[in-house]
Amino acid sequence: IVLDSLCRCSPRNVDLALKYFREGMPKMDVEPDRFTYTILGNGLIRDLRCQDARLILQMAVQGGIQMNVHLINMEIKSYLRERKFRQAHMLLDQLEEQGSRRGTSVRPNANTYVQF
């Protein structure tokens, strides 16, 4: 709730959310989950820090978080925000053709298509 509130209120608060993620959560022995990473990534995208959002996604995967449609939609959104339409369409094509991404069985949802 704290991260979500910080990320939604103002793009400037994303840095506070990242600080809480890096320092506050470990102090309180709270493990980030896919929702945590999605919230942070979307906050970074709103702040036009799309590459940082994709780094958050890499951290999630390296931390053992299983890919889901929300994380993939975040990645697609980051490419669209940067006007990198080819990369975004490549991700969509992978989802549609293979029904999987990075070894997980994930299918596009309505939000995936609405982003385009």
C-alpha cells in the first residue's frame, strides 16, 4: 500500500518508493512479490524512466518471481512509452504465438491489447 500510494501520487515520489523498497522492506523482513515489482515498474514508467522499469523486471525474475501477464504488460508499456513499437509488438507476438514468455505460460489479456 505504501509503495502504491507513493508511486501514484506523484512521479517525484517514485524515488521515495524505491528507497523504501531497498531499505525499508528488508528492515521489516518483507519480501517483494510480483505486485511490488509491478507497482514500482509502473511508477517508473509514469516518471518516464522506462529502462529502470525494465531493470526492476529483471530484478523480479532474478529474485525468483514468476512472470505473469501484469509484469509482461508493464514491459510492453515501457517500450510503448518510449515509442519502441517494434519491441512492444515482438513481445505481443511472442505472447500470441507461443502462449509463453520466459518459460511461463502467460497469455495476453484485455489490458495487453488496450495498451496498443
